[in-house]
Amino acid sequence: MPDRATAVNRRGFLATTAALAAGCARSLQSRETRRPNILLVHTDDQAQWAMGAYGNADIHTPHMDRVAREGALFERAFVSTPVCSPARATLMTGLDSIQHGITDWIHPRETLGLDAKFTTFPELLKAAGYRLGYVGKWHIGKEPKYHPRTRGFDHFMGFLEGGNRPKDPTLEIDGKTAKRPGWLVDLLTDAALNYIEANKAGPFFCMVSYRVPHAAYTPVQPQDAAHYQGKTLKLFPGSEVNPKRVERLLAAYYACCSAADRNLGRLLAKLDDLGIAENTLVIFTGDNGYMVGHHGLHSKGNAHRLGPPGGCRPNMFDPSVLVPLAIRWPAVVKPGTRIPQMVGQIDFFATLCDVAGVPASQRPKTESASFLPLLQGRTIPWRDAFFGSYEQYQYKPKASLRMVRTNDWKLVCNLAPGGTDELYHLATDAGETKNLIDDPQAQEVRRRLAQRLAVWQRELNDRVLR
């Protein structure tokens, strides 16, 4: 069982891609008279498998699929940590959770937040002349010092903690909080439409962070639920532990995804109506993956078992770490582009700085690699492995997970006391059903991957080492 991925120097990779991407950005700026507007639409707990463009025939996501069809679809888009708060902090900073210190979702009792010592890409875009608006779920600090308006955003409409009501939510609009009548997903879109209208002269950056399809899924609007009423949905391997419950969960989950899709359609229509679609980069993605029956589990990196013995199952399974990512930029990206390289939301920092023309000299050192050249259809050296981490402390059992994933293999080490390591040969076991950690024929691969993981941990000054 050879490991066909060849080890590369990670620092060398980051330096090389930075130089190549800088050249691409300069070339882009020389051709374009105006920097693009950027619309980042971000769902909550929507896995990669929960989108039609990735081959799901059951789900109704025509507008998400449109973005992929008219732009680029990323086949291997990952999050470094498969729960809300760490993933969101990584997106903002280009740093792994080991580095920025938000290692699990932030509980309402906690006063934790994204420390001001870590630069966010919105701060850099603001310095470069962008107007920035944030609409929706924040969840990287509820204290005033962590507010979006302290991190580069000019406008905020949404909620600072992780939860809210699907209907008649409590929302803040630039410092004033009140209960608002209506459906949360629609109200957020209304606010985003107003922001885009007010800033149509550009350049603007608008991030719309929906809470759907995060549980609890109900109530959901009848128009979104109607797509799945009376429909027999395909269940995933592992669902047999509780198929009836999985069927109910899956229909409600899909309905929430369709609610986000319907509102994405409203945003795309606004760009068309204003005549700014050609020069607006549209990104659709999710904050982390999710499982509804996969492996007999429900939820993400802190999933719980749907059958005996019950309880939490900390994990880095692909459905938890793979997210949808589709990008449309008519002026630059060829329609129908498919990108097979392993990218992560950790790469948004460098990519969006390149798109916005932020000089490399003004950026901090990060783990972020710009995928702008990939969007332009260029062939460049790219990473052959993706790394991740997850310190689960909100639920029991506590876990300290570290992951290295190549195209063919995945090693997950649980560094918590009594933790079980996992090794999967993805080339022959894409469903991650057979743990080869003790297989004699896989020990050389295990050794090489463990060595790469240890190097990565040391470079990030990981405090948990084996």
C-alpha cells in the first residue's frame, strides 16, 4: 500500500505559491480598471455532499449549482477544524486553530473570542479601500472587543453568538438589538440586498453568513420543505442504525439548504439587476461539513451516535471536513471550471488579499496559500497534503485530533489520553470504513504520514505533541 503522495516542504510551498499568485494578481490588476466587488455567501453546517453540483440528485440547490456552472467548482475543499467557531476564525485569519487559539465552538457562557493580535483579511481589505459589510452569524466572540466592527467591517447586521430563532429572531443592526418579525434566512438576505444596493459603486466586500442548515432545522418555510414532501431520499451508509430518524432529519436538513439556496438566488438577481455581476466575485461555501447518518452519526466533528452506544464521536471524517466551494467571477473564471487541488478555507486570506490588491508586504505570515492562479486556469505547484486539528472540550469524551490527508490516505491521531488513532486508504475505501492503523501492510505509510504530521505540528508550535 504505497503512499503515492510525495512529501513537499510546506514552507517552500507557501513561499512559491505566494510569489506565483502575486504575479497573477499584478497581471490581473494591469488588465482590470476596477477591483471586483466580493460577495461571500456562507452557510452553517452544509456539507459538500449537500449540493446538487457534487452529484446529489435529491437536493434542490439550483442557485448554488448555477454558481458552480457559471464559474469554478472545487472538488476538494476542506476546513481545518470541523466545527463552527474555529473554522470561522481560520477563514478570517489564514491560521490553523492551533495558532489562533479558538479550538472548539464557543459556548454562550464563554467570553472567548478572536484576539486582536491576529490580523483579519477584512482589516486589510478595508485599508485597501473596500467597504465591508457583515450580515448574519458571527460566533467568534460576543464581547465588544471582538465585534465585527472592530475587525474591519463598516456595517454589521446579525447576531454575535452561535444560535438564533429560525423565525422572529433577535438581531443587531449597527449596535441596536431587537426582535425582528420574519424568517431569519430571509431577513439576513434583505439586509444584504440593502447593503449591496447602497454600495453598488464599489468596491465592496459583503459576507452573508446564514445559520441554516444548522440544527434545530424546524420550523422551516413550507416553500422550502415542499421539495422533499413525499419524496424517498437516498440514505447514506451508516443510516441503517436508525433509518426512520435519518429520513426525518435528512428531509429537514435539505429543506434548510434549499432555503439558503433560494436566498442565494435573490442575491444573484440583485447583482444582475444592478449590472454589476460581471465584476463581482461570488463565493459560495459552508463553515464546516456535516453528517446525517454517515457512519451512524449526526452532526460534524463533534457528532453524536444515532444508535448504540450513543454519545459523542469526535472525528475528522471526510463528510465533516469537506465543504462546498463554488466561485463565479465572469471577468476572470471560465465557466465550468473544475479544480481538483486540495484547498481550504485557510486559503481565503491570501486569495482575497490577492484579488483586492493588498501588497504582500502588508500581510502577516499565515498558513494561507492563494488559489487565485487556479481560478485563472494556471498550472502551478500545489500542496499534496492537507492538515487539520480539533481540540474538543465542549463534549465528552474530550479529544485532541490532528489530521494529515493526501489524495490517497488519511491519518488522524487522537493525542488525548486513551485516544484511538485512525488510518484510512481513501483510494480503496473512500467511505473510511476500515481503520488500518494496526494493519502490518500499512505501517510504512503510517510512519511517513506521522512524520509529516509531527513536522507540521512543530512548525505551528503545537503544544500537544506525541
